[in-house]
Amino acid sequence: MADAQVLGCIGLGVMGEPICAHLVRKSGCKVIGFDRRAEPLERLAADGVVPADAVEAVGRAADIVFLSLPGGEELAEVGARLLPALQTGAVLVDLSTAPVDLTRELAAKFADRGSGYADAPVARTRHAAEKGELSVMVGAEAAIFARIEPYLRCFASDVLHCGTVGTGQVAKLMNNMVLFEIGAALAEALAVGRRSGIAPEVLLEALRRGSADSFALRNHGLNAMLPGVYHERAFSVRYALKDLDYALALARQAGVAADGAKLVRERFARAIEAGDAERYWPVIAEHVAPSDA
């Protein structure tokens, strides 16, 4: 890319660090990074990322600032700090998963100060982030989307403009709600299958070859539930519950009961009560409730 944009990255965790790495390697732009931890900044320095000592420093220096934060609470805090710091004409791109109401509220505040805003939550796994093959759902005005799309494609293989601000979060929350419901169905199928005499690997292979095949089966089912491997520092039950609560809040606002999602929430709560809050969310396969029959 030939322009002279300065990019900022705030939040260099499981997804944010590889995203920042792809931006500095592929954009041709100066990239400034900030995280509360020194370790990711030290690793990214080898690629040329310039460390900042505060959120506000990134806002003052960058033309486009990318956020990769745990959730709405952190977004509200960082957004409030960036509001007076961001340059007029700069754009804030939120890659986090956050409440739709908060997203639209922040976008209005930044617009009042002459700055743009896009919600661009990312989907897929940590492995996809490392390969630069994330999926991004974007809510933004058309002109802002056109400005940020080339940078999104530095770390994403699929970029979809969903509509105006907030629609990216709507799409992401529904994506996660459906994913979690499929994951819960897989957990139940494995539990029933084991108790009914079929080997788990055979059952999942049968599902993969049939109409029940899905991304969730091929990734979360085969790679986590089948071997029983649920690493920490992946997409934890705690984070999954946070996203599901955002989705359920949106469903209430839309007047939809979302009963399936409520059942998944019970499964997440059971896993957290059992001490698995920080483990990879498919661990719910270990917390299928016994039958009352």
C-alpha cells in the first residue's frame, strides 16, 4: 500500500498480536502498538511495531486505530480515553465483540468530534488469526469501509460490509450464538453416542459425512471435544458467556425469546461453576447434564 497512513493497534492479546503483526508486515505503513503487557510489544518490535506508552499516545499519532479488546467494559474505557486524543479525520476500528448499543453510542460521540468509527468484529480461531485468514464483519459508512478495507485484508481472508455502524456487531453476535448452539448440540450427540455404544470418532465422522457437517464440527468437535483438549488462552468459557449475554440482550431488544441460546447459557454457567471458566469453550462437552428420566 502506497499511502502514508499511520496505523495504531491497541490490545495485543491472542487475536490482537497476530493482527498487528500482519498489519506491519503487509500494509507498508508505520504501526504503533499498545498493550498493558510488555511481552507482545517486545515480540512485535522485531517486525517494526513502535511501542507506545499509553492509549492516548496511539490516538494522537495514528490515522487509523484498531482495537482488539476483551469486551464492552474495556471498549467503553478505552473509547473514553481515545475520544479527546484521536485526530480529526482519523478512524477508530473496533475488532472486538461488543454490545450493539455501546457501539452506536461511541460512534456518535466520535462523529461529533470529527472522527470516523467502524465496528469490525473478527471471527474464526487463533490459528486463523496467525495465518491471516480471519473473517471480518463490518458496520460502517461506505466511505469509511472503503478506507479501511485494504487494511482489514492484511489479516482477513473474508471481509463483509454488513451496513451502517452496529451491523457488524449484530452479525458477529448472531454468528457466535449459532456457533455455541451447534457446539452444545455436538456435546449432547457425543454424550448420547458414548452411552449408546458408538465410538466418538466414528460418530463425528458420520456427522461430518452427513447433513450435520459444519465448521463447528470440523474444528471444535474434532480438534477439541474428541481428544478432550481444552487449552487456556484460547476462546474461554468466560469470554463465550460474555458474547452470548450480548446476543441475548440483543434478542430481548428485538422481542425474540432465543430459547436455544438460553439453554447454552446454562451449559456455560455449569462449566464455570465447575471451575472451567478459563478453558476453551468446547469444554462444555464435559458438562452435559444427566437425564432426569
